[in-house]
Amino acid sequence: MYARDNAASASSGQQLPDEIVETAGTALRMLADPTRLRIVWLLREADMDVAGLATATGAARPAVSQHLAKLRLAGLVRMRREGRHAVYTARGGHVRRLIEEVLHAAEHHLADAPDHA
């Protein structure tokens, strides 16, 4: 669901394909919800099930399940079965770095810290 990591095409000033822009927009819309952002933040370092995510976020289990379904559709998280449990993880390094960067940017903004070079 993600564009290939091709720095040459991204920086050459070429027009981005609509499909890539739409997919990126969908991913960013999914992350605009604070609960979903917290879920992906937690999943970037550890695999968790719905019960663990509900406890960690303070959200109800049904709500966490619905958020996870949306995050899966957007390609931001993966699910695997371990017995009767569904275990979730953030989908790859791009998603992990995106979450870390956006939250670090917010932290810098709130602290009025200088930008990185």
C-alpha cells in the first residue's frame, strides 16, 4: 500500500501519482485520531492484543477493535493469530518512523524548540 522508497523520484520535482497521494492521505487521516495515534505509538515497539491496547490507552475494547480495523485497512498495522488471540504490530519501518517524527515534531512545537537541520 505504500510507495516504494525512491528518493530520486520524490525529490526530482515530478508530479506525484494520484494513487500515492490518496493512499498517503488516507493513512494521515487515520492517524489524526488521538486514540489511533496512541495505538500505533504503542505498537511501534511491542506487539499487543486488543485487551492490552485497551488497558494502555484507556479506551474500551470495542472501540480499540474498531480503531484497529481502520488502521489495518489503511495498511498501518498488521494482525496475526496466536491461538485464539489476535496480536497487532505496526506495519514496518516507514510507519514507525512516521509516528516518531510526527510526535517529535509536536513535542518541538509545544516546547518552541528549534528545528533540526
